Amino acid sequence: MDEKVNMGGVAVLGILCLLFICQFVFIPAQPEKEVNYSVFIKNLEASRKVFIVADLRNASALSRNAILQCAVDLAGSVPLAPKNVSFFVLEADSCTSTEGNTSAVYCEAIAESGTTFDIVYGNSTAYYADKIVVGIKSYDQPCSVTEVTVQNSP
């Protein structure tokens, strides 16, 4: 009798574990929710780690230089001075940082541990709780934390 109870308990535990795992496999992750500039800035002010990601994938030669220059400008922004700022450059499947070369996936995962400035090829800006995606096609004006909303206004 005890053996049947133990087997039943194991079966129930196994089913619960299977259901738990299935939620990650079959239920898609929710997309990030956009927020307004002030929410992003409030979270940036509280953040200790900042990642500036210059994403050169899909960028033209002219845009590549603009994306890199924007990243350099942001790194020099006064509000970021007291923060621990890391800089990543993504190209194809690789990532270059001050620590050397690694995979783009690895750098993207690291960047999720702080507030991220994701500078990409494009012409729009989107704010998320801990990330801003800045679309750059050409370098018209310097990028900074206080000017990033102006940088690519349509």
C-alpha cells in the first residue's frame, strides 16, 4: 500500500514538473512594454550599471559611423559619469568590448543586467523600463542622455 502511495506521489510530482516546464516552452515570452521617457530616466537614475550597445548589424557604412559616434557621445554624457558604464559593439554574431571578443548573444544577456542604451540602424526611438532603443541613420547632432529624445524625432 505504501508503495502505491509513493508511486502516486511521484506521478503527481512528475506531472506538476512537466506542466511547469511546458509553460516556458509553449507559452511565448511577453514582449517588453514601452514606457515614456520619464519612467526610463527614473530607472536610469537608480541604476548602477549602464550598458551602451552599438548594434552595427543591418547598418550601412554611413550609419555604422553614426551609431558608433552616438555611442561615444552617450558614454560621455554627464548623467552617466558616476555610473559603471560598459560598451559593446555588435557585428553579425560577435561582440567586441573592453574585455575582448565574445558572442553577441552573450553580450546581449549581460546587458540585461543593467540599464541599456541600444543604438541600432533606424529612425525611431523607443523607451522601455530598463532600455532605450535609439534608431540612427545619420549623425545630425550629438547624442546625450538629455538629447536622446531629440536625436531621431521624425
